[in-house]
Amino acid sequence: MSLFAEFQIPSTDFALSSTLDRLPDLVVEIDRVAATDELLTPYFWVSDVDLDVFESVAAEDPTVSDLRRLDDFESASLYRASWTGDVDTVVYAYTQGGATILEAKGQDGVWDIKIRFDDRDPFDEFRAFTDDRDVSFRLEQLYETSHPRTGSRYGLSEKQHEALNIAWELGYFEEPRETTLDAVAEELGITRQSLSQRLRRGHHALVANTIRVTPLDEEKASLSPTGD
């Protein structure tokens, strides 16, 4: 039975701390994280900021290195970097606890992070790890589920599930489309930008939790020539 924990942590205790402090309007949303035994490489979306300014400020941020801009999507841009500091807790969660970050959003001096644990034991070990290091992970919500009624077992948040469901009901995914992104956003009572980001993150979660069921390293190994 999976355990879902939602935390809030000051940006000073996590990645991109000085960047978020110097750019108060900046919004950072982690898309996915590639993990090795010693290194986490996050892919994240940046919005609500001049990209040249962001890149200049982030280049001086001691918590990240090797920043690289990968793509642009409407009002957000995708970046890749390496975490170099203030992320020991997340490294531990990935490499020791088998946890998965489902959502992580940095804005206004705080990070809101949702993590999925396999069961209660790795969650308790994670909390003990953060307590021992005086990391300010404030638990906002904790719940478990084996048969969720929403899309959470596919890595979807409630908002992503709602956005995908309404878009499907209104025919946004039909060919040709029966509605527009603006119409779906109006139905949900959110902006077009917010809807676009929810759909993008929702699509990624569905692929990661359905089609991609094999870790990348294992998949590469299974495809390697064996000589048979």
C-alpha cells in the first residue's frame, strides 16, 4: 500500500535557494528526476521570469550546476541541471527509501513537495533522516491508498486528474478537436497557462507510471546484444 506525503520546505533548505530568493516572481516546477547512487539530475520547468536573468542568477547559485535549457513550451521553459547542495534528504529518499517525487514546486520562498513511499517504514526512516539533520520538512498531509478513486496510482495529482478528465469529456483529445484549450480552461475556472501545465505534467505522469514500467538502466540492459 503506497503512502503519499505532502511537505512544505523553505527554499533556503532546498535546491535553487538563492535563485528563488533573488527572483521572487520565479516559479520552478520539477518535471522528473534522474537518479544515480550519488547524483540527482532534475528536469524542471521555469516560468514567470526573464530567462536570461534566470540563467544569470542560477549560474551563481551554489546548489545547482551544469544548467542547460532544453525546450520551450508556451510560457514555460524546460531545464536540466545537477543538484550540488541542500538536497541530501531527497538523495536519501531516492537511493535509500525507494521514494518518488510526484510533484515539486518552488515559489515565494518555499517548496511544496509530494512524495510517494512504498509503505510506512521508508516514510518513518525518511522523517528520522530529516530530523537528525534539522531539515525543515513540514508535513502538510499524509495518506495511504491501495485502490485510489482518482488517478493518484498513476502519479496524477487531483488537479491533473480533473484537467485530463474534463479535457477528454469535452473532446479536446479527439481528432479533429471538438474544443479548444481556452474552452477547457474556462470550464475549470483556471488560466490557459495553468491548464497547459497541468496537462503537460499529467501526460508525463501517465507515461512514467504506465508505459515506462521498467527502470531505464534495466531497460537498456535488456536491449543490449547478448550474442544469442
